[in-house]
Amino acid sequence: MAKKKIALVVGTRPNFVKAAPLMRRLEQHRDRFNTALIHTGQHYDHKLSQLLFDELGLPAPDVHLGVGSGSHAEQTAEIMTGLEKTLMESKPDLAVVFGDVNSTLATAVVTSKLWIPLAHVEAGLRNFDATMPEEINRVVTDRLSDYLFVSEQSGLDNLAAEGRPKDRTFLVGNIMIDALVAHLESAGTSNVLDSLGVTPREYAVMTVHRPSNVDDAEVLRGIIGAVREIGRKLPVVFPCHPRTQRQLVESKLMAHDRQDGVRVVEPLGYLDFLKLQSEAKLVITDSGGIQEETTFLRIPCLTIRETTERPVTVEVGTNVVVGVDADKITETAFDVINGNHKEGKIPDLWDGRTSERIVDFLLTSLT
Ligand code: UD1
């Protein structure tokens, strides 16, 4: 039987985390699949890209498009141009994309026009806020995908409501948790706590990078104000995305990298960040993936956004959507510090076996 060619397309830090378990699982079936990894280059800093590749055991990309930063249109168009050429040459039997980033959207548009079947891992998530670029990317990608691999029940419901065929949508669980389960033990040996001088359960972790929180200096000022308030009670470690770092400097919001118990550090690698989350008293974030990881780790999480596209983390897990009001953020954080928080459970199928379920499906339906 001829081997099927599968192209995995990744571009950003969370994509790498999601692709790694699938890549590993596909490689166990080398007799059936020829797998190629395409990196668009959307994330290019060592700490956002190569470090993650190394830690997650991802092979060097077969193709690197090297697109880098730009406006949404520039970045998306450049990915599309590079990818079209690559895919016309390699003609895969299936392309796989992850999550909701510009690389995901660009790949969906290109593959559809080339009639290359597309699988979307993490399909169906919605927060119904079309002002967020990620929501646009999710809706368009799902509309163009042939196979929709879903991480939680809300994803199935959303896809059904949008009229996507039931026989194309599959609840397979959360692939990010596959990576977490695979690396939790080795993350345990990280000395990040010592090097940051923090003690287990006696610090908070904070990340913020969404344009809506970061690009508007007033919104960011409110968030930073709240975090400083929290930092006076509990030290806060703040690994800072380049977008956020730039805004902090431009709007002079943090004069030093240590202020009022808040410590700003460069983006951490996957293992250090996993260790840091897993020992934290509290995590404050606007990331999607971190809402899921804290739910699995059962660490209280405050999401500084008005909505979440991952409702199971609130319904079942430890997540609370607090919005961006500074008083609300501090109040809720103080509640957690005082021990008032929900315990949370792990959602169904977040068991470290999602990539196995996806590959089992591909083995029967593709080959
Ligand atoms: C992207 C995703 C977001 C995801 C995040 C994960 C989109 C629309 N957004 O946001 O959903 O949660 O990745 O981190 O795809 N930059 C660097 N070095 C890099 C990459 C970016 O300095 O390696 C800076 C650049 O100045 C760039 C800015 O960060 O202009 C934004 O990068 P971009 O890739 O456009 O989006 P993210 O904010 O990283």
C-alpha cells in the first residue's frame, strides 16, 4: 500500500506544543505515513521557537517559510504565498493545522484551493467575539476543514450549530494535555523555582499577550496595576511575550523588571514554564492554552478576558473568567490567596491519549 503523505503546518509557540505529540505518534507508523513538518516562521525568536522544538523533541522542519512578523494581512499573505508553492510541489494527501493562529488560517485557505484535504486539531472552539483575530481564524478554518478534531463538548455543539457535518467532527480530547503528560516528569527536574527565588505554592504566575489587553496602553495599565497590588501579598513571576515587553517599555509601565513583588522575565521554555505553573498558588493569564493546562494541573487560574472559547475550563476546571477590571482581578486573586477557590476536575478525554485517537482515525480512514 502506498504511504500517505501528511504535512503538519505550525507557526507559533502553542502550535509546536500541539504538533509534537501528533508528530511522535505518526512517526510510529512510518510504514503507513510520510510525515513532513512545515514551519511558517510566524514565531522566530529563539525562546518562542527553537527552544520549544528542542524541548518537545520536534524534528527540524522539512520546510521553513521564514515569514516573521507583519500586519495580519501581510503575515497571512506571506504564509499563503510560501505555502502554496511548497504544497504544490509536495502534494500531500492531508494537511494538519492546530489552534487559531494566522498560520492556521493561511494554511486552511491555501489547502482548500489546492483541494488538499485538511484536518483541524482543536476545532469548534468559539467565544463569539469577532473582534478577536483568533475567533476569525477559528471560524474560517473550521469552515474549510474536512476533518474536525475537537477537544471539548462545546466544540461539537458549536460545529453542529454551524451546520458542519456530524460525520466529520470527532471528539478526541485535548492534544495539549498529551504534551503536558509526556513532559511533566522531566519538567519536575527544572530548577526554575530556585533560579527565580520562589517557593512552591508561594507565588503567582502571570502572562498577558492578547492585542486587546496589550496594545491599548490604558487596558494594560489597569492589568499591571492589579498585578502590582497582588504582588504586594504574593510574589508574581511574569514571563513576558515580546509584544507585551515592547508595550511595557513604550508606555513606561514597568520602570524596572522587579517592582512591588512583580518580576518580569523573558519568555520561558516549555519545561520551565510547566514547572512554574505546576507549583504556583495562582495563575493569571489571557492565554487559551494556559487555561487548559491549569485545569489539568488543578491550579487556580484567573483569565483576564471577558470571554473564553474554552468553557469546560470554567464549568469543570479551575478557571475563572474575571475580565480586565483591575479591582475585580485583585479581589478574585485575594480570594484565591485566602483559600477560596474551586478544586476543579479534569475534563473527559484530557488523558494524554488524544494523538493516539487522531492517528487511529487516520489509519482507518486515510490508508
Ligand atoms: C500569536 C497568535 C496568538 C497566540 C500567540 C502565542 C495570531 C493572530 N495570534 O500572537 O493567537 O496566542 O501567537 O504566543 O496568530 N514577535 C517577536 N518574536 C517572535 C514573534 C513575535 O518579537 O518570535 C513580536 C513581533 O513584534 C510581532 C508581535 O510579537 O509583531 C506579534 O507576533 P504575532 O506572531 O503577530 O502574534 P502574537 O502576538 O505572538
